[in-house]
Amino acid sequence: MDKKWQAKDIYTVFLRLALGTAFLSAVADRFGVWGPLGTRNVGWGDFSHFINYTRELTSMMPASSVPALAWIATSAEIVFGIALIVGWKTRTAAFLSGLLLLVFGLSMIYGLGLEPPLSYSVFSASAGAFLLSTCDEYKFSLDSITS
């Protein structure tokens, strides 16, 4: 393999960091790291508001399942975010991130309509994650050290 960096190597690192930090930023919002609800650019501000948002997106599910779904999504975003940033099991993390974002986007359509997932680029992020999962190698990653 060629050891020189190519443009695609820079793009994959950028995509890993963009997806990973976006996941972790959303999680930080749920736990009030960016401030309480009502603060500029804060979507939830605490986990109870995120559970309410999850309820809007999953109204087809039993109400009793909503807190568990919120925690599952949050846990997945933490794991995928960290895995993408450090480049560990990148192919799997990217593919599962693409699935998570696709389900999230479809749930947004169901609960909120077509505009929100388009305006928040959820499908673009999903497509980027799926594309990242097809790469042959991941430079500047734990995967490149361990393989």
C-alpha cells in the first residue's frame, strides 16, 4: 500500500470527525452541556426534553418504550461518535451510524414532516456514513495501527 496521504484520506478523516463530533454534540445537548433549554442553539437542554422529542418521533411505538428508545439512541450515538473519532472498527461504526441516521430521518418525517430532516441534513449525514463504510482503509485511526 502507498504510504502517502491522498485527498481521499483527508476526506475520510474529516468525515469521521464531522460525524463523530456531531453525535457527541447532540448527546452533550441532552445533558445540558451547551446550556438549558432556551439558550441560543440548544435543542433540548436536558434529557427530559429529549425524551419528549423522542416521543414526537416515535408516536407509533408504545409510550412506555420511549425512554428506552431515547437511551438506546443516546448510547449508540456515544459509542459511534467515539469510534468514528478515534477510528476504531470504523467500517462497522460508519455503517451502523448510517443506519441510525436513516432511521432517525425517517422517524423525523413520520413525526415532524419532510422539512426537518432535509434542513438538518440527516439524510446527507446518513449517506456520508454509508460511503465512509465502503472505504478500503482509514488513515490516522486506530484501525490503521491495529490492522
